[in-house]
Amino acid sequence: MMEPVLCSISEAARSLGIGKTKTYELISDQQLECVTIGTRRLVKVASIKRLVEAAAAPKAA
């Protein structure tokens, strides 16, 4: 079975444990990448993983 490459805004919000408004803010700030297919706006799963990894990385002093 193939791992999903894209997910809906709602699924992205749920997987990050945040609301849809904050998810749209992250998209606007280009911290999450989206593609549009037809009328659907979908979030790239890889960008969700990158966001989480960046948040978990220790901050440089």
C-alpha cells in the first residue's frame, strides 16, 4: 500500500493537533505546502513532516 502524499486541510489540522484557522495561517506563511486539484486544496504530507521536524529541532543559541 502506498503512503498518502496529500491530505485535506482538515486532516492536516487533525494530524498536527491544531485548528483549521491555524492550519490556514501556516499555509499563508508558506510553512505548509498546498496543491490544488480541481476545486480541492490539499496539503503535502511531506511539508507536515518538515514542519514537525523543524519544531522539534533544538534551537541554536
